[in-house]
Amino acid sequence: MNKIEAASDLEQGHSARRFRWPLRIIIALIVLVLLALFGIHQLNKPYDRTDATYKNVEIAEGAGLPEVAALLDKEGIIRKASSFELLSKISFSGSFRPGTYFLSPSMDSLSIIKTLHSGLTTPTGFTIPAGYTVDQIATALDRDGLADKKAFLEAASSPDLADLEVLADPTGELSGTDLIEGFLFPSDYSLSSEADESMMVIMMIDAFANFYNEEYQARADELGMTPRQILIIASIIEEETSVDRERASISAVLHNRYNLELLGEDEIPKVPVCSPSKESIIAALYPEENDYTHYVLSSKLDGTHRFTADDAEYEQLNAEYEAAVKEKEDREASEKAAEEIKNSGEGGS
């Protein structure tokens, strides 16, 4: 090998080493980013996907992040106060508005943080979440300075609303907020400066009327159901699951049980139990075609359900779910006890 070839090989070796260092740095950065994203994903997981019910949580004036996190932990809304605090700091959302909030253990932590930080307000108006009742909507709007709760509930109870075709009540039994329960459509709303509580109520009912088009009306007629009956089923679906792919299956169970007269009159609410999402309304109108008459939360505890038409299998699935819940509760109790012992030891030292 001559000197020119040797010099060329040496230069190529240096070039290869110079190339490897930036590549290693890039790979290391990618790994760090992926680890960070995985960590945030873990911190953001809902505490209990199986529990979609809203709980009243009162955030006191001047409460700091540690106090809020401890309260949410105590109320069973989040998995761990320290994890919630860390995620809040990462997302730069450590200050929260005081007031009454409606939070669910099935909400992910970032959604809870966003709700506590900005309430229902948006840059142009406000958002009504799916799953809220009329009273909860009034409370949240009052908390965020968007409406007066008393005035909103008075507007929502106005006898004049009975003249709206979409709220027709053939029974003549409904009055007050019962007449509009479920009809305040979950959506984003723009708020003009002159809008009062009556205008806000009408705006939300109009939003439902605009969504519930001729196709949906025809489909309800085909099922032999009124808009309110569709909303009753949709509201039950909304409370039972947050898993979109299951909505039509749960709808089928409710329709099947109703058609087979497996539901007693006391099991069917007279009004919707909340304002359901458009996804739940569509599922109520278009149930999946199956013979299922039961559903039960899965023993995987991931918020999904198991479906069956067999009574004995239903009992077995329910027993498996209850056993899984007990195992989870026992494990969490042991972990909490171990953490308390660890913390007390650190405090003593």
C-alpha cells in the first residue's frame, strides 16, 4: 500500500468516526424523547376507566397544586397525587380556578388539568361537555363567570319552552328542567356580549335540533320512538361507556331488553340522565344487530365490556369482574401502605 492509499484510508476512518458521533447523539435524543412520551402517557392514564360517573369536587379559594392533588386523590379521581403534581408542572398548569367541578375517574389527567385550569371557557365562548346534567351545566357556567346559576335554571324551567316542537311531551307530565334534560347539546359555543341566560338555553336546544336532522327523525319513527326516548337510551350509553366502539353494542342490549320486555318501568328513566354526546345519540338510533341481553365490565378493568345473551354466563362474567376489582383494591391498598411507611421513615430520619 502506498502513502497516498494509506492517507486516504486514514481520512475515511476519521470521517466514519465523525459521522458516528452525531448519529449516536441523534439516536440518544430519540430514545430520550420516546422515554419522556412514554412517561407522560403513563402519568396521563385515567385512574378508573370503568367509572364514567361524574363526582362533585370543590376546589377552595387559594388551594395550591399539592392541596388540589391530595383532594383528587382522596376523592378517587386520580391514581396518585404525586404523579398528578408532576404532570401539572410538566404541562405548566399549576394554578386552578376555585369552584365546583364535575370530574370522573375515567378522565385522563390532562383533561382534568385542563378542566381545572380553564373550566368551560374557550377563546370565543365555552364548551359543554357530554355527560353533564342541566344543573351541572348551570353550576359550571356560574363558576366560570359565564352565567348566573339561578337565572340559568329559571330560564331552563320556563313554561314557554314547552312550545318548542323538539321538546314535545305527549304525556304532559314533565315540567321545570325535566322538560329540557338531555336536550342541551354538548358542543362548542360562541358567546356574544349581549347573550343572557335565556339565549344560552335556546342556543343549546337549537344546536340539538339542528343536529337531529330529518334522517335521524325518520330513523326514530322507524324504531317507534320519540326524540326524548332516543335521548334516554343515548344518555344511558353515555354513562355506561367512554369506548366509542362499544356504544352500538350497548345500545343493542338496551333495545333488545326493551323489546323483550326485560326492562321494568322503574328501570327506564322518564327523562335523560344527562346530555349525551352525538356518538351516543347515533348509537341509540343505530344499535348493532345482535341478540345480547346483558353487558358487564371486563375483568381487564380497561373500561371495556363483555356481552352475552346467557344469564349464567352473565353471572360468571360479573363474578370475574368483581374478583378483579377486589384484587386491584387489595394491591393498591398494599402499595399505599408501603408508601406511607416509606414516607414516615424518611420523615423520621
